[in-house]
Amino acid sequence: MPPNDVFDETLEKPLTVDDIDAAVSKLPIEVDPPAKIGFEQLLKDRQALSDDNTLLQNELMELKSRLATKQELDALIKPYAGKAYWFMCVYCGTVALILVLSGFKNVYGNSFILADSVLEFLVGSTATTVIGLVGMVLTGIFVGARK
């Protein structure tokens, strides 16, 4: 039995789904009184919402413009990035072939001899080309246009 002197018979029998459904209708319904807002306050709130809407619309247009610019730049850069990559691959492959051929002084009766300064120039220019092209491609080729 509960400690107080009021006894509830529902505690003695097990709860069912019907009891749970019926409990909702037994609960008291409390309704807050309607808020009293003056007409001037409503106009101020409407103006504030209108101003916010205008600011958000302007920001949305600016973001759409930036996105369109970025997409155009990406479309312009993509073919150049691919061409730069293949140029770099062919150039490095050619330099590697020249270095390998210069390593074999007399193969099959043919001699392929290059001066050391020429080989140094080839290796140096290859490094410069690779670093420059990769740097340009990775930074987006035209970084100033993206800002």
C-alpha cells in the first residue's frame, strides 16, 4: 500500500496498452493565454525579418557567383593540368633515357657520349620543370584569380 491515506486501485492490477492510451485523455490540458503583441511590434518584427531575408538573399547571390567563378576556373585549369602532367612525364622519360644511354659508352658498336655539363643541364632542367609544373598545378595555376 502507498504510504499516504489515498489508495489507488490501478496500482494493484498490471498496466495494459489500453491503460496507457486512456491516460492521455485523463491528463489536464493547460493552454497558455495568447500573447499580447501590439501592431507596432509586429511591424518591427516584420521589418527585421525582411531585412534579414534581404541580407541572406544577397549573401546567397554572392556565394553562387563565387561558386560559378570557381567552377569556370576549374574547367579552364583541368586541361592544362593534364597537359602539364603528360609533358612532365614525357620530358622526364626522355631525360631518363638519355641518362641511361649515356651510361653505356659502347653498346653494340655505337657510342653515345655527352659532356658532363650537358648531363648536368638535363638533370637540373628536369628538376626545375618538375618542381615548377607540379607547384603550378598544385596551387591551381592561377592563384590570383581565385582570390
